[in-house]
Amino acid sequence: MYLKYKSKHFFSVFVLFAMLVACTDKFDDYYNNTQYEGSNLLQVLESQPKYSEFVELIKITGYDSVLISPNNYTVFAPINGSFGQLNRNNLDSLKLIVGSYIVPSTIYDNAITNQRIATLSGKYMLLAKVGGKSVFDNVELSAVNLRSANGVIHELPTAVVLRKSIYEIIKTNPNYSTFYSYIRSNNSMVFNKDLSPIVGVDSLGRTVYDTIRTLQNTYLNQIGIDKESEVTTLFIPTNDLINTIFTTNFVAALGGDVSKINHIDTTQFKSKLYRHIALLNKSLNSNQLTSAMKSALGTNLKVSNSDITNPDIVASNGICHELSSLQLVDYLFQRNVTTSAQDINLLKLEKTSFPTSVTSRQIVKPSTYTTAGLFQLNLYSVGRSVTVDVCENLPLSLTAKDWRGVPPGYYNVILNFFSDATCCYLDVAYNNVNVSKQSIAAGAYRPTTKQDLNIGTIYVPAFGKVTLKFTNGAKSISTAVNLYIDNIKLIPAVAP
């Protein structure tokens, strides 16, 4: 009886195994054979009735001409019934939808990794491996690797929901309408030289164009949240949060008197705030946030999960986090210089502006001379340098002006300082370009004498990082040189 039972059991297992092998072979034969490699992608799709609705949409939108071309493509093909009721009269919308399933390269299943891929619609979609399975924007592929002469087809059991860009998320959410209004306020019509045809020359020989202006947005040009090809992490403030920031933090930081806050103050603050909340070229979820994130403004952005109401809003071009609170940095409230027709005193500092803890390589508070309120640069040997990034390293007070508050243009740099050396050579570089080599004669600058030294002419760019590098330029061994800096002054100048 045992032998008989074992025989039946073995036979059942054998039959089940044979059925599984047959099914697997059938799947492999269908999706990995060569019978369709003489047909183009459109012909392969047309040969399968379950893709007939998708094929109809392909032809309506004109993508049929793409799929019969010799170029290689990957098609993610939804089966019939996936799209529901589509408005077929809106051709632009249909092209966006259908084009998002076609990728201008061949991607086989074994090459799918976690990545963003550009589609023919311009939309970027997400490919991923989840538990060993391939996923196309959160929809698991139901069949893969149906090959053709000009590409490959992967099957989807349903349509995907196209993700909005970060800009579209802001635009369509009424809770972000204040932010959206700011973005629109940056629109302007700008002369487009490339599109404007030349019609002749004027009496002075200058080219005359038939002027064509195009719409540009300075905020979107810099932050790129409307561009599919760029990736951004954006911390979106709600209308309520923006209102709180302006009515409480902003007013208090500028002295608490609303009557003394003008339109320029408000405009400058908005410009800084909305750049402070963006991280360029990064797509960080809430578990990846750190305490040292550098914003598009160049400031340190500090956001904790307790500041976020709605985390990880995944867009087609990054990730958004909705904020309920925001840790503001001092720089946002600094009043910037609004005209270049005046001298700019950058570092007229108070004694309390010095850092409490420093190293020998930093700007330090002097201790041996009566130099309260000055910065000391240690240049104790030949070739010794100290680089000063005025944007970040100097502990500026709220009332000080920093480089990012300076209008772009040419300036003479005046260093107001004295040295404790009897004789030294000072090399000064601006953004790693030498602008001055100064010889300080014996006795010219002593601890009791503070004078101005014209370093040279520099160009300050808009939103540019500005550094000054001071080097002990002596040719032989010398004693330590300490520079005691009271101020760095910019005087508007003409281009050299």
C-alpha cells in the first residue's frame, strides 16, 4: 500500500511540474522568442488584440510614425480597459498621456534599476525594482521583453497616474496660492535675440531686429521646478505659514515697526525666502534630511520632520514636503544695498560679532593689542594663506551687509587694517584670481595706525560666491604677520 501511494504521489508531482514547465516555456517562448524581431513595434502591438485600445490612441496622437521608424524604443503597453474614459478631443492631453509610455531607447527587464527615464512626452517616469519585480511608476509589469525589430515592449495591467511636476503641484493646490502668486510675479517679457529676425542696421551700423519678446520667469529659471529634466527638493510653505512669517518674524526682525518697512524690504525678503526653501539637484525624502543642507540661496537650510505636515510628495521632477513651520536664518532679514551709487561698508563689526571658539586657521579675535572690534588674520610664515568666504564664514551681525546683498558690478576693494609686522608682502586674490600684490613698507602700518589699502578692482556677480584670499607673499622666511581688519569697503568703479 505504501508503494502504491508513493507511486501516485510521485505521478501527481511529476504532472504538476510538467504543467509549470510548460507554462514557463510558453511565457518564455512568447516574450523572449525571435518571431517578432522582423516586425516593428507598431506591428507587434497590432498583432495582439489586448493592446487594441492603446494602438488606437497611438494612431490618434501620431506616435505610430515613431514606432515604425528604425530608431529603437521601449513601449510600456497598458492592456485594454486601462484608460477608462478619455477626452479624445483634447489632442495635447492625449499626446502627453500616450507619449509617457514610450521611451526613446531600448530597456530590457534585466537592465531596469531605480532610475528616472525621459519619455517622448517630455515627462520623466520612475523605473524601479521592488522585491525583484520591475515597476513602472508604481505599476508592476505583468509581462516583459516582447521583442521587435526596433525595440521592446513591456506589458502593464493598468494605466499609470502621471505625476505632476513640483510647479504643477504648487499651481493646483489652493493652500499654496501665496507661493504661486510670488512665482507668477517673476514673469516678464524679454527680448529674444534668437527668435528676432534681423531687418537691417541703423545709422551707427548697429544691428536692427524685428523684436520678438518671450515670457521668462526669473524664479523658475533659477530653481527649475517646472523643468522635467531637473531634480529639486522643495519645502513648500502653506499660505498660513507665509502669513505668520511675514506678520511675526519679518516685522520683528526689522525692528517691529511696520511703518518703517517698505516695498523693497518685502521684495528682498521674498526673493531670499523662496530660494532658501529649495535644494537644487537633490531628491530627498523625509528620512534623508540632514542638518547641513545647502539651499539654492547658499544658506544652510535646517528642516526637521517636526516642521513637516505632509512629507514625501513625489513629483515627476523631485520631492516636496509641506511645511507647518520653518527655522529662519539671520541672513533672510538683512537689508540689502539697493543702489551701487554708494560706498558699501561690509564689515563694520561690533565686538560681539566674534566667534566664541576658533582655530588657528580661522579669523580670530586679537588678544595682545588694543584692537577690540577687529578681525585678526594669522599669516605666520611665507606662503601662509587665509581664505575668507564673506558670504558664510564671517560672523556678520544682522545689520551688516554681505556680498550677496551687493548689486552686481565692478568695485574697488579697500581694506581698512593695520599689521603688526615691520615689513611684509601681501598677496590678495578674489575668487582664486590674483587682483593685487602689495608691499607694506617698514613702519607703514603699526598697531597704532589704521589705514586704507586699495586691493584692486573686482567684479561682484549676481548670486555669486565671493572669497578673498590673503597670502604672506614674502620671498624668504619672515616673522609672523597678523593683519587686523576693521572693515572691507566696496567703492563703485568702472570696468578695468
